[in-house]
Amino acid sequence: MTDTWTWATVTQATPLRIKVDGDTSALDATTDNLVGSLAVDDRVRVHLHADGIIVTGIQGGGNRSNPNLLINSNFMVNQEGIASGATIAPGAYVLDGWKCTSSGSRVFSWADVGGVRTLTIGNASFTAEVGQTIEAVNLPAGVYAVSTDAVGASLNVYNAAGTVVASGVGTTKPAVSFTADGAQNYSVRLVTGAGTTATVSWVKVERSTVATPYQPPRYADNLRACMRYYQRFGGEDAYQALGSGFARPTGTARMFVPLPVSMRASPTLTYSTLALFNDAVLSVSALTVKGGENIIQVEATASGLTEFRPYSLVANGSTSAYIAFDARL
């Protein structure tokens, strides 16, 4: 085969087949792909040579960047306000989307330089691990590539049963390729050895057999994606309004908290230092979720309620007051 650069059209995505411009039929040969996932009718740049066929680019310039299926892949969203250098318990979240998956509490820290946040994972005596679970609804059956610029970390992918289905090294791109069955969640985890540390700023999971360029998400889009799983309000004013409702005959008040983003499922609730307000500030002694994914209904208990009177749910004189809804995986 003559060493040639030419254009072609994709005729079949899996396995990949192409028809070179000027030919009447697709090439009946294995085609290597350096671009990422391709679709039928995509126009591609092809290198034909003695050892095979390589797709090197896609019309429009450069390599296509596939969508990233991770949320907060650059670690910039921190709704809980966790401080860098904090000790995080197993199963607790370090930053939005990313939780400590180590067997014990570990210290995590980060620093921002030029708009890029670098997360440091490590412990003087123990292995350290941080991971994110991706919903099955975002993983149709197929092959996925995981890439990261992590230095000093290995990378594992787990299925819903907790079995490792793929392992790799962070500096390799892709570090891991795995096949999702379309029916279960999968978890991506970065891990260090005992007494070592790793640094990582960007992580990507994409439907592809190769790693395509990482594109940092817009902060607003990143925040909305995170809010599907966790939303926290408070800290803006000592008496910040958080919801409204009315007192019920049972001596409680049914309050409604509108959410800017619908949640994955009806959430659990945590809160601190809240009150009900009409003509007096009444401290909330208990607050429970009654349901909802978009407008959340909560039931508040407070002394001195007047039946059927309207009330506002507010921070009780503190900027440390908050209400948070959790539908994380």
C-alpha cells in the first residue's frame, strides 16, 4: 500500500470501517482510530500506509473531544465548603462528586494556580483513595476510556458489586478502558501506595477506546451537574430566607423549598440553626423531609406556631446556618 494521506467517510462505527474518497466501497481492513468515538457519515483524515490504516483527525480541525461523563472533573465545586487539608472519613465527600474511598480517614488538600485546581492524595502511613460513582443512566452499554494527568496514582474501575473490572496507571492515556453493561453504576477511583502522594487536576471518562482532549467545564454547568446530587443553602445572610409554608393542625409547619436543579431522587436532609418567622422568630427543633425532587417539602417543628398562619423558613441569626439536601450515590 502506498504511503498516503487522504480523506474518507465513516460507513460503520463498530467495528470502524471507512470509505476513502474516490473508492466505491468501504475498505475491508482493520482501521486504527486516534480521534475517539466516531459516527456514520463523519468525515475523517486518514493515513494509509504499508502497516495499516489510521484515522488521525475529523473534519472541522483537530481531534474531537468527547463529552466527559464525570461531574466536577476539575475539582472546582465545593458546596460543603470543605477546607483544604481536612481529614475526611471513609464514605464522606472531599469535594462535590468525589468521596474518600479509603478504608480509614485520610487528609486531602488542594491548591489553585492559574484557574486550575490540583488535588493531592496521600498519607504518610496508609494507602489513600478518592473516587466517583457514575450512574448507569449515563453509561449506555459500550467501551469507555478513563484518562487523567495524575502523577503518582494508579486508577481502578469498580462495578456495582465492588469488583475491580479494570486497572491502570495515571500517566498512561487512556489509563483504563472498561466495558459497561448499561445496567449498573461504575466507580472510578484514584489510589496511592502507603507513604506516597499523588497529584491530579483533571480526570475524564468518555465513551471511546482512546483518550480525547480534556475540556475544562464551565463553572455554571459544573455546579448544576453537581446539584443533581447535592444542594446546600445558607451563609449569605444571618436571616437568609430558605423556604416558605404554613402551620398545620399538628403543631408543625409544612415548608416548601424550591430547588434550582431537580435532584436524582428524593433526598435526605441535614441542617443547622434554622427558624420559622412571621411576627416572631421561632427556633426550629426538628426538620424532616416529606418528599420531592424539585420543590422539596419539609416538616418543621417549633414552639409557638399559630395554626394555618404562613411562615418563612430562615437562618436563625447566623451565617453558619444552612440546609442541605443529599441524593448522592
